[in-house]
Amino acid sequence: MSSARTSLRRLGLGSALAAAAVLTAAGAASAHVTVHPESYAKGATDGALTFRVPDESDTASTTKVQLFLPTDHPLLGVLVSPHDGWTAKVTDTKLKTPVKTDDGTITDAVSEITWTGGKIGPGQYEDFDVAFGQLPDDTAQLTFKTLQTYSDGKVVRWIEEAAQGDEEPENPAPVLKLTAAGATSATASRTSAVASKASKASASDSTARGLGVAGLVVGVLGLAAGAFAVVRGRRSQ
């Protein structure tokens, strides 16, 4: 019996360690530079993107972040939101293919944003906000290669791109999916419909609960009245 219990304990401990290892690996794999939201409609105007930069080092802080914007499908009208403790340097590049807009032809676009002067401590993260005037409408996604420099001199290059169907690379670049405007509207409609159904269901449930409580109160009052009548009858006798 003792041997069996020991074997079971060892088996349980081994399973727990294996599960912990899997969770740790999953957490480490997801701790990379990301862009939010993950998708936008093609040609969207007057929006904003947030780039989340986590510090994965146990001892060093992140002191520099370089974000490279695509110029083959450029973002127009890029503006950088001020960030406490950080200084942003914006670099423009002349486009190989100018972009025609209602306001004229655009020949230059932002190709790089570099944040310095601040610090992201170990186990922490920072969100860097970038506004845009218009997204391109001639591509399915935008890749934002990023370099992250640590206080110990280490540079992590978030520049790898995964081919369709492949597993996520070790140092993936942030990718923004661009969807058709109709698909976005359809998704919004479905979301609204689901929310409406949930609201109706909640209202119906609330009504049912209210009726149930009212019935319970009436029942209690009835019992109290009956008891009062019995007591009164006995006193009369």
C-alpha cells in the first residue's frame, strides 16, 4: 500500500511539474511586442494603434524601442502621442510609389519611430500610441518590425514573419490584419445582435425573477393571514 501511494504521489508531482512547464512556456511565447487592435478595416481613417512592449529580462530594463513602419503600403498622416519619460524621434522617407489622395499626392511617409529616454523595468510593459490619418487599402496586413534595446546592451529583433500555415516564429514582428469594410460591418452587426439577444434574455430573466419573488411574498402573506385566522378562532372559542 505504501509503495502504491508513493508511486501515485510521484505521478501527481510529475504531472504538476509538466503542466507548470507548459504554462511557463506558453507565457514566455506570448510575451512579445504586439499591436492593438489586432485588425482594422482597409482604408480606415483617423484611427490609432497601440504597440505594447514587454520587458522579458530578469535584470535589465528596456531603454530604447525602434518601430519600423512599412513604406510599400504606407500609413498616412502619422502622429505620435506624447509618453511620459520618453522622447520620440520620427523619421520620414520618400516613397517609391507616391500615394494619391483627395487632398493631393503624398510623396513622403513616416518610416521609423524611435523612443528613448524612458525605462521599462523587468516584468513590466509600456504602451506606445501612434495615430494615423489613413491606412492603405491595397494589402491584407501590415508588418511593423521592431527593435528592443536593453540596458545591458542586448538587442531583441522582433522582425520575423511567419508564412501562412507556419507556427509562430521565436521573435515575431507585430502584424496588423486589414479586413474588408463590409466584413467589419458584418462583425459589428453580429456583435450587436448577440448583445441585443443577451439584453433581452437578461430582461426576461429579471422579469421572471421579479414574478417569482412577488409570488413568494403573496404566499408568505397568505400563510400569515391563515395563521392569524386560526389564532383568532381559538381565542374566540
